[in-house]
Amino acid sequence: MTAKRYIINTTKLIALLAILLFTSCDDAFRKSKDEEGIIEYDTKGVDPNHPLYGFAPNSATFKFKKKKFAIEMSVMGLFNMTILGDNTSKTMSQSVKFMNVKQACIENEKDLAKENLDYRIKIEETTETKDILGMKCYKINVSMLDAPFSKFEAWYTKDLGMEDCNMLTPYAPVKGMLLDYRLKKMGMELHFAAKSYSHVEVPDQTFEIPASMKIISKEEMAQFIKDLQ
């Protein structure tokens, strides 16, 4: 082998190793990035005639870390709700702060399956994609099984979250993070539309119920929400 060919082959090898190293580092960064961060959503009630429409929050903060998530919503700083989910234990808690009330309820997998029956949806994947917050998103067509004429589109990305991040919700078949969708919360249907994403470290205590919260049953929580109407 001539010296010139040796230099050329060595240069190619170094370039190949650099590409592999860069790709490996980039993949490691993306894996870390995908599994933890904060998404800010614009929110609004879907039905203006709903008795709780005036309590609809105009924003929501979604914090996630691997198999745990927290959704924080507030109405004029007076009514605050936080939903905590743990896909490993398959539990979800809902806590509220309203005046001197500080209470939370915890639901297990069986409770959640029953609750999701109140928002039964049919999901149809499509080939349509678009960019949301710099991420490739996939469109799904959604229709309500109990109201077939009620249809809407939703969008999700595979660039954030764990594959089974929706397992506790009616969107369990969707393998990616929802960035534009509807869901029933606070006793009414809300529309969530992502407006920002930050790759930041989320403290573990974010996903824990504060010790100041009184633990009540889900029936008591449902009655509390109902009494607000």
C-alpha cells in the first residue's frame, strides 16, 4: 500500500469513527431529552354551554420524567388542580386547592379503566404529518363512540416521552406524546394545544402528593367537582 493510499484510507476511517461517535452521542442525548421535560399547553373548554365552562383553565403545564407525569392547571390562581400519573404502578391521583380546601384522591388501574369509559373514543391513524414546536407530528382522527358525529383531529409526536406514555388514558393505543388533543378533565371536555417545550430536569418530588393534602375517595372528589356547578 502506498503512503498516499494509506493516508486516504486512514482519513476515511477517522471520518467514519467521528460520524459513529457523533451519532452515538446524539442518540444518547435524544434519549435523555425524550424522557424528561416540560410542555406548556394552551387550554380551553370545548362546550361553552357546559356549567363549568367558566372554570376552564386557559393553560396547563405538563411535566414528565420517564414513566411519571404531572399536569398542573389553574383558574385565575384560585382553583388549582394537579393530576399525577405513574405508569409503573398504574395509578393516577387528582388534587385540588380551592380557598381552604386541599384534598386529593388516588385511582388504581381498575378505577381508571372505568373512568375512561366515560370518554370512549375511536382512533384512526393517518399518513398526514406536520411540524409542531420543531417536532414531526402525526395526525389521528378521533370520534366519540357514544356520539359518532362528534369528531376531531389530534396530533402526537414520537420525539417525546416513552412509547406507552398514554397507557392510563383513553389514548392508550397512541405510541407518542400528544401535542394537540381533547380530553375530559375537571368534569368537562378540554382542548389542549402545545405552545412550548423545554428539555429540563424535573425534580422527583414533582410527582408526589404534598403531605398537606387530605386524601379522600374518588367519589368524594367527584361530588366536590359536581357541587361547583
